[in-house]
Amino acid sequence: MKLWLVRHGETEANVAGLYSGHAPTPLTARGQQQAIRLGEMLRQVPFDGVLCSELERTQHTARLLLGERDIPFTPHPLLNEMYFGDWEMRHHRDLQKEDKDNYAAWCADWQHAAPTNGEGFPDFSRRVAAFAAELPGYTYQNLLIVSHQGVLSLLTACLLGMPTASMWHFRIDHGAWSVIDFTPEFTTLRVLNSRAIWLPEEG
């Protein structure tokens, strides 16, 4: 099975530098164009399944990417971005003043500390691992996954059998597509952050 990984398009929170986990934040005009352009790049991919997070920014991206293609997408809660609790839609400069101790603790030990009233990394990583554990049960040949940078970076590290902290080696960009060849026995990262038009002869 080929996993086609796509991050949602640029959002208003991305531009403003705000933490946006579960909080709604619309795609910018640029983000919408990124999704449309991805649809052009991937037009010839024979997707037989599409999963996205429950958040509107991924679903909007999926709709724009798929265009008139009759491929329904299924929202999946395990693909939601990490929940930042009280830090949702806040800038790090404000948190350094208004929630100084908790924010400093999180920056110093992000794998164990948690955003105030938010989701800690252990819970987040277990959630992404639970999604990875579901993959052997799917029968798709080409599965499009539209999600978030944190989810897709961690999923990549998880499928490659790497430590969770290795997620930072796999930054997933807006407006690009990545491919993982997945089998229950072996996983290969084939493409990372391509902006090329995919052609059938590329396999």
C-alpha cells in the first residue's frame, strides 16, 4: 500500500505564528491555492481511499485537492493535531509572559510536560501509534492521508521504526506531497516534500 501524505494548506494561524491544534483556523488564499495545485500534481494518482483529520482545515484541503474526483474522504479522530489546551491560538511571546513556568517546562522537556490543560506528547504519540497499528487492516492500494505536520512527522518516524523524537527529521511542508510504501513487514519512505507532477510510469 502506498500512503500519500499531505499536510493541510497554509492557515491564518500559521501566518500569525499561533499554536493551532484543535482550534478552527481557516486556510489562507495561499493555502487554498496550495491545495488546488496539489490536486493538479496528484491528478493521475488512482486514490482508492482518503482519510483526513476531523478538523476543517484538512477537510477543506482534501475537497480542493480532490476537486471533481468522486472519492469520498473519511474524517478520522486519530489524525487530529495535538491539542494545545489553553495555548490554542496563542503566540509563544505571550505564553512566555502569561504562563511562564508551564511554558518553560514544556520547552525544556516537551516529551513529558504538557501544554496547560492540553494533550501531552505521550498521549499524542500513543494516538498516532494507534493509527499506525490500524494500517495493516486497510486494503487500499493508494491511500491519501490529509493531516497535520505533527501527526504526519510522527507517523513517518513511527512507521520507520524510529524513536518518537526522530519526528523532527521529517518536516512536512505545506503544498507538497510525500509517499511511504507500507507493508506490515517493511516500510520505505519513497518521497518527501515533492512539488512535482506525479506520472503513472513513476510507479
